Amino acid sequence: MYRLITYNLHSGVGRDGIQDYARIGRFLVEQDADFVLLQEMDTRSAERDVNDDISAICADGKYMLIPAPTVTTEHGWYGNAILTRHPVLHRQQFNISVPGREPRTLQHVVVTLGKQPLSLLNAHLGLKKKERAYQARRLHEIIQSVNERNQMPACLGGDMNEWWLNTRLFKRLDQTYQQLRTGRSFPSHLPLFKLDRLWTSPELRVNHCDRLMDKGYRHYSDHLAVKVDFEMSPPTE
């Protein structure tokens, strides 16, 4: 069985006002996550070293970080990232930005689990309704294109910023992958909105999906982390 977590880090700043990637890294190790889809990873501080931030979130070598920056400055970068305990076969990012709005990206990483590849897709959609509508269409188009080139088991997740009840924003994605019941994840102290979402392809057998709500770590970000435990169907010959 494998465990994937999606987590908007809020630049590593908790609700207690403390910026601490190390405690988040320890938390992810304690949760025994194989993969983590990160949004709002931020290494731009002039007071910290980029490599120190990466080492901290990777729990000093427990994970490998694959960055997908949307903004780069002289001091570092900001955007998405994926943590993995498993070897990486492929990495790519797709621009899904809307002109005049904050840059956004869909990150695609393929890892290998023995002889079986797994596609990880990590997204952070925009704040405006029309912006998200465009980005949801782009996600579906990109996923269809990726699947046409190389069909493989996949997990899509991230902060989708869609708070409307009974939304039809993801109707195309829901026809390709199964959207999981992740529950409300924002704000972390009193979750009211289902912003953080997960989808799995038919080849994955989902055992459990839930929010991580323990009081010992729920204040590490303004979002709750969401996890899914799954098994891989054996590859067909």
C-alpha cells in the first residue's frame, strides 16, 4: 500500500505565525507519506537559504523534492513541488496561467514503484471563477494528452480553490478519473470549504481517504493536509 498527501503549505507559515519547514517535514515522515503534492512552497526569503528550506521539508534526506516554480526571484522560488521516496522517471510542468492573474502551473512527475510507473499530477488553481474554469479545462486537456502518449496509473491533486457547492467545474475530470471524498479542508482551524481535492485513475484501488486533523499539527498551515491510501493493480502483460 502507498500513501499520498496533498498539502498547501502557506509558505511554511502556520496559524501560530511561525515559519518552520522542518516541523512540516517531520510531520510528513510521521504520516509515512510516500508522495506529497505541495502547493505554496516558498524559498524566496532573504533571511533563509534555499537549500536549507529544501533540506528541512525533505526531513534531511527522507524525501527527494522536485520543484515546479511559478515565480523566481534572486533569493529563491515559489510554486508547486512534489516530494517522493521513490525514483523519478520523468518531470514536467505545464503553464495554466491566465493573463493578468497570478502564474499557475500543473506539475507532472512520473515515479517508479518496482516495475510499475505512477503518474503524479499537482495543481494549484486560481482565485477567480472564470480563471478556474479555464484551468480546469486545461487540466483535462493535458491529462488526455498525457494519457494518449503513455497510459498509466495516476493520481491528481492539489488546491483547486473551488468553494462553490454542487460545482460542475470538474465534470470533465470526473469523467476521466474518480474524484475522492476528501471533505472540507479550509481554513484548517474550522474547515468550511473543500479546496483541496484528489482524483485517482481506475488502476488504483483506494483503501482510505481523509483529512489530517490532529490538533498537534493542524495549525502548521491554513489548509489541512489530505491523504489517500491506495494499492496498485498489477501491470497487465
